[in-house]
Amino acid sequence: MPDIGATLREARMRARIDISEIETETKIRAKYLRALENEEWDLLPGPTFVKSFLRTYADALGLDGKLLIEEYKLRHERLSDVELQPITPLGQRDRRPPRPAVPRGWLVAFVVVGLVAALYALGVQGHDNGADSSGNTVQTSPPSSRGTAGTGGTAAGTSTTKKKAKAKPKHARLTIVATGQVYVCLKAAGARNLVNSVLTGGAHSGPFKSSRFRLALGTSEARLVVNGKSHAVPAAASGIGYEITPTKIHRLARKRWPVCKAA
């Protein structure tokens, strides 16, 4: 397997993601991310942090975090104290004195007392729940499913086991597929140029990952794949522009189209 740092760096460069974007997404300081890519383990707080950072960084790049952690443990972690203990012949091991056996009679007595106590507790509970002080049977009504007056909510609404809302994605993944000859100008967050060229039919560019894209197409002969979903580009007389975020695709007025400068 290639080096851990090289695997992380190559995956990030293929996706054209700046290390500052990874820092924002993972909340891991950039100096620690660079230490992972350079395999400078001494700059990290300790092995536990190394494994945690490796898992988080790998997940952000779509890599197998478990595989990288196993590679780190194999190459850089020392064997545990238990694994380093020498093998001792059976005859030389410490012989511990046998534990005193509990007499069987005591065990039987404990079991009998426990059964009597359990039966008594069940009888008292049944009497309290099934009859009032006059000996008449008391019928208990099932709990109402409606909310208590004045609370303005139902029992389900007051439950403490509400499911947490699914977190919104922080980045969008974009691939541009040409269905004919089309000029493409694509910029990521921070006004970074990603594409400034003409694509021919069948060619594609990407995938790219960013928190925000601005796109200008010279013609409508293209198809967009955003977060795995395909979006057709409607016919337009003189091109079309978009702003793409993790949650929406917004069509831009011509004056807001991005302009890619020649290299």
C-alpha cells in the first residue's frame, strides 16, 4: 500500500480541494492536516489523535479511514504491554490460592429467600393496583394520547426521543458532461478557476467539490451532475449561467455570470 500521507495528498489533489476547505469541513487545524500528509507524527498530540484525525480526513476525501488507521497501527504503533510480555512456562506461573468454596446449603437458603421475597412483592403490587381500600376492584383507564390541556402539544410532541434533523451537506460535488461542443467557465468558492475551456460532445470535466460554484455555459449542450443527480440544461439562445450550492441550483442573470480570465 502507498504511504499514508501520499494517499491523502493525492486524493485531495485529484478532487482539487484546498487544504483550507478541509480545515473548515473537519474542524482540524491546517497544520495537523499537513502533518498527516507529510507523516510528521511527532507534530500531532498523540496516537489517539492521529487515528481520529486520519479517520475524519479520510471520510472527508471519500477514502477508507479504517484501512489507513490499520496501516498506521501496523507501521508506527508499538505492541501493547500485554503483547510484549514474555511467554512463561506453565510450571513457573504464579500459583494463586484457590478461592474458598461457598457451602451448598447457604446457596439453597439464598435462593429460597429470594423466591419468597419476589412472590411477596408481586402479591403486594397486585393488591395495590387491583383494589381500593374497600376491597372493590379499581379499573384504570389507559393513558390518553391527547396532550394535557394548556400544554398545546401531544404526548408525541413532548417526547424526549425526537430524531435529530439530518445535517445539511457542506459541499456540493459537480461534474459537467458535454452533449455537444460547449464553452465552460467554472469557478469554485474563493473565485478559483476550475475550468476555462471548450468541451466536445461526450467529454466531461470533474468531479469537483466546493461549498459554492458559479458556472457559465456558452451553449445549452451540456448536462450537470450535482451530488450524484443528473440535471439537464434548458435550451438558451446565448448561453446560460448557474450558481450551485450543496442544497440548490440557481439560474443567474447574465450580469452575474462568472468570467474566466485566459491563463
